[in-house]
Amino acid sequence: MKHFISLKDFTAKEINDLLEFASEFKRFPLKNPSLLEGRTLAMLFTKPSNRTRVSFEVGAKELGAHTLFLGPQEVQMGKRETVEDISRVLSRYVHGIVFRTFDHEDIVRFAKVSSVPVINGLSDLLHPCQILADLLTIKEHKGKIKDTKIVYLGDGNNVLNSWIYASNLLSLDFVYSTPKAYQPPSFILEEAQTLEGAKEANIRYEEDPLKAVLDADIVYTDVWISMGEKGKNESREDIFLPYQINESLLKKANPQALVMHCLPANRGMEVDEFVLDGPQSIIFDQAENRLHAQKAILQKLFEINKK
Ligand code: CP
Ligand code: NVA
């Protein structure tokens, strides 16, 4: 059974095919017939969501599937029964599962015993669906992804980890700028270097955000405190303030630079209000593309698993 848990499990060709497919869905939203016709997709979420939940639900429905939302109160992951037993039972009822949770290992354990495809809707470690939509957005706005200088500023979190995989896999020009103590885990960086495009990729760490952003084509950020971290790290603001995307930082980038954020945003923290709503922001195009990308993931995953 092929799942969509991490970008590192895919080839560059498969990711590029998914992007092509997502563009096609954007042009022709109602593809018929769909492999999802009459099927049920469960949405198992132990964390809140707007974009991921809604885009998967709408996308699946546009492909003819039914969706079933299971929030934290219903399933009570690991409390009422084990992760494996939840997976074994859901596999008997539904045809695919989008799973958003805290511990990435839970998604791995869940998928291991699942007899239907599992999609990682975000874990503390990775957010692969987000990066697929991001790549699509860059391709649309810049005409290409390769040789586009992408600069990520802020926290070394799930979004950055998935970007590290994507940029190695697809041989991208990628700079990440985080406070020293908030860099991605070394095992992610090591694993990413084994991916097929890693040798041709140009990936660097730059602690100084003002240096990192020089000549950037894309300036990307995410929240400084991710879901599940709240309460632990209340003193982060001072450490992260230099990484805020504001008008003065943006002046250092390429004049045509575009600003991205996976959302939800804390306006006035990682991104300034004027930038978020300003002419260089493609943040809401990026959010829209979640829908087209999710449909591509669903359709391809069902196609692969049918073989
Ligand atoms: N970007 C993203 O995944 O948003 P949600 O948390 O609202 O799904
Ligand atoms: N890093 C953020 C992404 C939200 C889509 C979080 O995990 O909360």
C-alpha cells in the first residue's frame, strides 16, 4: 500500500507529475470519472485545521467521494484504543484516511497496519501536502521552481522539514534562516542529502535573516510556535523578531520577490500586516492551491494503489 506520509518517499518525477496533475485540476475542477466516485475518505484530526480539512473535504467531494470528519473527541487517539486498532478498524469501513496529529510516529504506526492509503495531513515533524501546494504556487507565479531563490525565515518546524526534503529532492535553490537553536533536526538534513536531486541542490543555512533574504525570489515564513508547542515556549518573541517579514526586510530581497506563508498567520509577529496584505503577497493563492493539490494527491494515490 502506497501512502502519502513524507515527500522523501517519492521521486522527483512523481512530485512533478503531481504538480502537473494539480494544475490540470485547477483548470478543469471536475474530472470525470474519478477513482474516488462513491468512496469514503475519513478525516482523522487530533489538531485544529481550516485549510487542510476544508480543501480535502471539498476536493474529495468534487471527485465524487463522501467524507467523514473524526475530531479528537470521537476517536481519542491512544486513550480508548491503540493507534493500530483505530487504523485496522477504519480500514474496514473507509477507502482512504487523512490523518493530522502530533507525534509523527503515530502516523507511521497507523499507516503500517492500514489496508487503505493514509495521507499525512500534518504531524509535528512534517507537512508534505502543504509543500506540494507551495511548489504549485511558485511554479504559477515564477514560471519555474528550479533556479528560483526560496528563502525560509523563522522556526525550524514541520513546514521547514518538508521544504528541506522537497528542495533536496527537486534540486532547488533554498536558504533557511532560523535562530541557531531552532534549526531542523540533523537526521532530517542527513536523510535529505540522500535524496535523488540532493547533489545538484543548493541548500544553505544562514543565521542572519538580512543576509539570507538578499536577492530572494520567494520569502517564506510560518508561525514561531506550532500547534502542540503552545505554553512551552512563551519567551520566543524576542529571539524570533529579527526574522519577521516586514517592509524593511523585504527591501533586501529581489524587487519582484513574493511572500508566502502556509497560514494561519499571527499578524504582526512572523509577518507584518502590510506585507501580508500587500502587493507582493501570494499567500491566499497559496491557500487556494491546497485544494487543487489535495485533489491531485487523492487521485494519484488511488490510481497507484489500484495497480
Ligand atoms: N496550512 C494549513 O495546513 O492550515 P490548517 O492548519 O488550517 O489546515
Ligand atoms: N507549523 C505550523 C503549521 C500550521 C499549518 C503548525 O504545525 O502549527
